Amino acid sequence: YARAIIENPPDTDAGIVAAYANVVLARTMVCIGTATVNTPTNQNELERSSAWCASARSALVPPQNSLGRVNDGSLRAVVAIQRDDNHPPGQALDPLRFTTLCTLTGRPGFFITNGHILTGPGSDFDPWQNARVMDVACTVTRTAALQFLNDTILTNKNGTILESMAQTIEATINGELAGGVVANGYAQSATVVVNRSNNLLSTGQLLVTVRIGNYAYATEIDVNIGFLNPLLTLAAAA
């Protein structure tokens, strides 16, 4: 379960949008723009792709964290960015599935706008953190399920799995997900259901459905603010 973070060569916003108009990459993040990065070893300032920033932030934060999470702080060692997606030269590219850098008014430093996978519209695997959490869940699930490979499975007379066996398998896999995914805070929940209608005796297929309860992410904050007139409030209450 691997994913790629790639650099995009310099181009105009219009050129980038046109180049990826019909591209769907289910496991790839495409990073736009560059940043001036301070090298810790010799303090040299070098221009590097935003993919460097995305890779570093991804390595620093837990899987469920958005790469654009403000509470994780501004990007380390970044002293300038050459393309600000909050003030782009063309159109904002973040809504178009690209990973970009930005500034936030009132906050010092530089940030990742959002980490994106270049998936199709409406995919559950965008943003980046959803994909990372799913990779962890897949790894845990596969390890837990492998112990039942070629196991002796008790069946009903019609070839379907015996209820007690189904419950044992569900409890085993769900226990591993609870400990390896939910307890670590990577996801809110995990459920495991073994198919009771499949003729396991004939097919040899143990069918298991796993669902991961991911988090919501506030990519936009709308605030309604105004003045309060206490006299009007009292009049309305009366």
C-alpha cells in the first residue's frame, strides 16, 4: 500500500490545468509551485518543489492529520514560497485536486493548502489523509485476515459459514482494527462483517466487508458576526 508525491515542472496555471484535465491518479499527489528552504546543515537557502514540503509534513504528522492542519504549525525551514494559492497568478489550483502552498492572513509562516490525491471527483480517497488512513487499515486488515487462509471453516448444510465461525472471524479482525487503527486515533471506528450467504463450501471464498469511519475536516470556516443590542434581545424575549 504505497503512494507517490511528485513534483510538477514549472508552468502557467492554465497549462497545468490543461495538462491534467483528463488525468486520474488514484495513488498520486501532484505538487505545484516551489519554496525557498533553509538547509539546516549549512544554512543555505535553496529553491525546492512544494513536494519537498508535502513529503516532510506527511512524515511528521499522524496519518489522520490534514497536511494543511494549521495547529500543526507552519512549514519548517521554509522562508518563502514562489506561488501562493491564496493569491495565485491565475486560478486557485487547490480545488482542482492539486497540492499547493499558501499564506494565511494573520498567521506567520507558510502552509500547505490541502494535501490532495489526483483522484476522480467525489472519491473517498481524497484528501491525502483519507488515503493514508486507508493504507494503514488495509495493512492491519490483511495481517489479521491472513490467519484464516486455508483454515478449517465450519459450515451449515447449505455450505454457508457457521454463525459462530463468522462471529469469531469478525471479532478477530475487528479487534486488530480497534487496536491498530481506532485506538491510535487514525479513525473514529471500524466495522467488520463476514458474508453469511456465500456458499463457502463450493466457492472457497471467505467474503469479508470492512468499513472505516474516518474524520471530517473543516476545509472552510464561515463565521456570522455582528453587534448585539441587549435591548432588542430583551424585547424579543418579552
